Amino acid sequence: MQRLIVTSATYRQQSEATPKLLELDPDNKLLARGPRLRLSAEMVRDQALAVSGLLDRTLGGPAVKPYQPGGLWQEKAGIRYEQGSGPDLYRRTLYTFFKRTSPPPSLITFDMPTRAQCVMRRQRTATPMQALVLLNDPQYVEASRHIAARMLGKETLEDQIAFGFRLLTGRSPDPSETKALQTLYTEQLEEFSKDPAAARQLLETGESQLQAGLDPVEWAAHTMVANALLSFDEVIEKY
């Protein structure tokens, strides 16, 4: 039933509507447009892991403890957070260990309930803090690094950016989007060329191994492009 719904023509419609259609059907009773909403906290994280190739698809088993700011549990409850390692860092968010008095901050930022009480429907907010999580959280920076490695498998810069864009949004970029991302890449390439140590530091974010044979400076520049794409509205929202 879920597959039937999400693959139906009605569900797959864009949220955009013409002024005439909005006037005729402001409440969308005719189902002429689809809903626009941000993905849930779990979906945002799982999607980043999936497109980067990091997602561990193992089913079942005990809860795992992915990345979390150090000292958070220690400050609140005097308990040390024992971070997981290996595949445990990349399991579906469904399996993330949840401490109600100190829930995972990156998930709470994206409106996951604290589980202190029953919630019939989650609120959906859009805050600057969410962008900061996507740009700085080790889970997303590490995912960006792996997305960038996939982009570097293409020959030209335009092909690399087009591949990354399609991977994350499901469509090809228009000329203005391509130009903006090329400009970002060029700027980052110049910065990392001046400071290769910073490029290496960026690429060492997270515990997954570095792929061999890639130029660190180019890889770091593409990591920043992929990181920017992860924050793109079309990536974290259903249009």
C-alpha cells in the first residue's frame, strides 16, 4: 500500500501551483498538487548516509550510539557516552540509542519528539540551527566526503557537479545552479590549495577510512560542494 501511494501520479505531483488553480482550489480538495514538507529527522540522516554509500542496512539488533557532542551526558547525568564504532555509526536512525533526559541533539534539532510525552503529530520547523547541523555535524561532513568521492569518479567538473546534484535532488541542475556550484568549488579549491593541512583535516572527519588515489585538495573542495548540496531545500524537503 505504501508503494502504491508514493508511486501514484497524485502523490508525485509538485507542490507548486498556478495562481488560477490556487483561486479555484485553495484547499487542494481536487488533489491537483502535492504536499511540500521537510523530511523527518530520521529521514534526513538516513538519506545522507544512503546517498553517500555509508548506510548499514542490517536489520534488527540492539540500539547503537552514533556521533554525539562529547561530554553531553557527563554534563547532564554524570554518565559517559560510549560512542559506537564501525558499522554501528551508520545504522538506520531507527536503531539510535535514545536517552530521554538527553536525547540526540542533531535529531531533536530536526523536531524529533523528546519522548517525554505522547505526540500525535510532529511539528515541522525551519531554523538556522538545522543548517548548522547539516554543515558541521560529523555525520553529515563525513557523508559529504563520501559523496564527493563519488563525484570525483566523473571526468569533468561539470559532470562531477551534475552527478552530485542528481544524486541528491533527483534532477539535473539548471545553468545558474551549475555556475553557482562551480564558483563554490573554485573558491574552495583555491583556499585548500593554500592550506593542504586544512583539506586533510576536513577529510579526516568521521571514522570511515579515506579512499586511496584521490587528490586531497580537489576532494576537500568537492566535499564542501556536497556539504552545501546536503543543505539544499530540495534535498531535505519533499517538493
